[in-house]
Amino acid sequence: MARIVIVGGGIGGLATAIGVAGSGHRAVVLERSDDFTELGAGIQLAPNGIHALDRLGLGEAVRGCAVHIDELRFMDGVTGEHVVSLPLTGEYRRRFGNPYVVVHRGELYRLLLDACRDSPAIDLRAGCPAIGYRQDDGSATVLLDGGEQVTGDAVIGADGIHSAIRRQLVDDGEPRVSGITVYRTIIPMERVPRELRWNAVTWWAGPGRHFVHYAIAGGTYLNLAPSVENGATEAISGVPVDKDTVRRTFAPLGDTARRLLALGEEWKSWVLVDRDPVEKWTDGRVALLGDAAHPMLHYAAQGACQALEDAVLLGDLLDGCTDAFAERFEKYHAERRDRTARITHLARESTRLWHPAGAAAEARNAMLSSMSPGQLHDYVAWMHGMRDFGGESAR
Ligand SMILES: Cc1cc2nc3c(=O)[nH]c(=O)nc-3n(C[C@H](O)[C@H](O)[C@H](O)COP(=O)(O)OP(=O)(O)OC[C@H]3O[C@@H](n4cnc5c(N)ncnc54)[C@H](O)[C@@H]3O)c2cc1C
């Protein structure tokens, strides 16, 4: 049995603790904040993310508290035309083996946290900001701000996009600022007119901007998330913004989209950041995971799903491992690198599909509306249909 020190108690870090504990190891999770908690509203989980949760023993619980979505609905945000829907029921669920769901981020986090607390092999420590690591032939040590050190057989940096472990391991500077601002709020569903309620994740695509909404918390709230390419150069996170700014920014959208946006009250804004994929996630007994390894724009709704896939694979690879950590981590990176890089690029490029205007938007609509449900399923199959991210093939 080895002792694995995990830096960061987000979705990725907690899932990794469950994964490595499932392989017979002990895990220590070091979280910078004073408490283990997760803010935010809804999070979409495609079947690949739920397969990972199944492997961690939490699939049933997540399916039980999630909204099971019927379709991904793509609208022309200016004309209001329904362009195409990717059905998520019937054949989609049969083909990919799980539903496409939305869960409240806090609920998903609570399930992961409870599973960690229930495991005698997992030690959760809050108030532990890491500043770096060192290692020798037989161990790896996390260095905490304040001087304390925590030693184990291996270290996993799951400390998010501004990862201290990545800073030392990759040293690739600050994240890339995308020039896109997203505004977010939630509204009680009872305030949404009945004719504007449907069980879909809906995109309203407009010139240089788009608006996504979906139900969360068992359908009691509607999550609103409009984005605009405004050339923002400074990363901001959760900054309050008044509703008039949101109204003006999305004035080019048509009536229905604007009616929904007008229901939002307490808006907050984020300038989106990501990083270019890199060739190095591991250094001997140290590896990166989740957003620390492959931070991506949220437009593919896959960041958490990928962190969960990482966690399952890593758990499998560390099964029976007592000393060959460098080798297992190399294998983990080799298995995960191309898939996560492809999704990172897809998320960046999605605005090219969503943000055109005029004739380019019409051509896009014609192309999308000509696709059959089967073709749409084929298009997402490599991403949503993945379930072979652990198990026998990984070892
Ligand atoms: C607006 C938005 C919408 C999204 N929607 C989706 C979606 O629908 N579906 C999806 O799959 N993904 C989505 N994502 C992506 C998803 O939220 C992330 O990919 C996921 O949360 C990454 O988890 P993580 O554990 O790797 O990192 P984080 O969630 O960032 O967790 C890192 C943890 O490490 C801690 N930490 C940081 N530094 C240190 C340190 N030095 N020492 C100790 N602890 C530290 C932090 O406090 C935090 O608890 C979305 C992201 C955004 C921004």
C-alpha cells in the first residue's frame, strides 16, 4: 500500500482520492481553502463523465439527483429559428450507455466529499496551500506555505488552472486569456413563462455572442450563461455586473433570448481562460490531473468529465503499484494527452460555429439542419461515448 498526496480538493482531487483508495492505497488531500466546498451552479455531465462516476461508485447517486436532459437544442439567436436538436434520449442513451445530465455542482461535490469522508483510507486536510514539491528516489513531498511538508510515495497536482504544482513542473506562465466574457445567474423556474420551459440544454447563437441555458436542481432553477467575444484582456472571476450591462451586451439577440435574459437579476461575470496543451504532465513521482493538467474553455462541457476520467484511469494504473510511479504516470499521460488536447481545441473552436453573422450564420444553419440524429450522434461519439478510460486496457 502506498501513500498518495493529492494537492487540491476540487472535483478532480476528490475523485482521484476515491480512485486511488479503491486501488488499495491511502490518500491525503491537501486543500488550500479553509473548508472543502464548491461554488457554482449547474454542471453538465455527458455519458463519459457518468461512466467515470459509475467506476467511482457514484453513478447511481448522481443519476438520482440530476436533471436528465432530452436534447441539445441549437437556435439561431437572432431569427429565433430552431436550427437542429441532438436527441439525448432513446438511441443516444442506448448507444452511449448513460444519460446526459445536469447536476448542481454543489450536489456532485457533496457526493464526492461524502464518499471521501466515508473512506478510512482518505485523509482530508483543509487550510493547506501548496507552494511546490520535491522528490528523491523513494518519496515525494509537498511543500506548504508556512513551512510544513507532507510526504508520500507520490504526489498528484489537482490544484486547478492556477496550479502551484504545475508552475514548478511545467513552468508555462499564466493561463491564456480568451477575450471572452461569460455572465452567469440562476432564476427560479416559476418565473420562467411556461412556453419558454423545455428539457434541453439550449444554445442561442448570435454574432460574436451566444447564450446557453438549462434547468438545474431537479428543474427548480434555470441556469443562464450568455457569452460575448469582447476582447477582454484581464482574467476576472465572479465579478458582479448589473443587469443593464447584460441587456445591452445581448441586444443583438432576438426576442425570445432577450426575454429569458431579462429575467436574470444577480449577474456575475468571468473572463474565460485556458492553456495550450503541453507535452509534460509528469515529473518522476509527481503528476498533474484535471484543470491543472488540461484546463479548457467550458464550451465542450467536458472539463469536469475529463478530470473524472483522469481519476479513474490513474486509480486503475496505480493498482498494485508500490514503487514504479514514474512509469505509471508516464503511461497515464500517454493515455490522456491526445484526448484532452482534442477537447481543448474543440472547446476553443466552438465559437467559430456559434458566433458567425449574416451569410456565414445562414450557411451554418443550413449545414447543421441537414444533419440527421444519427450523424449528430456520430459527431459526439468519440467524446460522449468514451468508456474505456480505465480497466484492463490501462494496465
Ligand atoms: C463557467 C464554467 C462552466 C463549466 N461547465 C462545465 C460542465 O458543464 N461540464 C464539465 O464537465 N465541466 C465544466 N466546467 C469545467 C469544470 O468546472 C472544471 O474542469 C473542473 O471543476 C476541474 O476540476 P479540478 O478539480 O481539476 O479543478 P478545480 O475545480 O479548480 O479545483 C482545484 C482545487 O484545488 C484547490 N487549490 C488551488 N490551488 C491550491 C494550492 N496551491 N494548494 C492546495 N489547494 C489548491 C482549489 O481551492 C480547488 O479546491 C465548467 C467550468 C466553468 C468555468
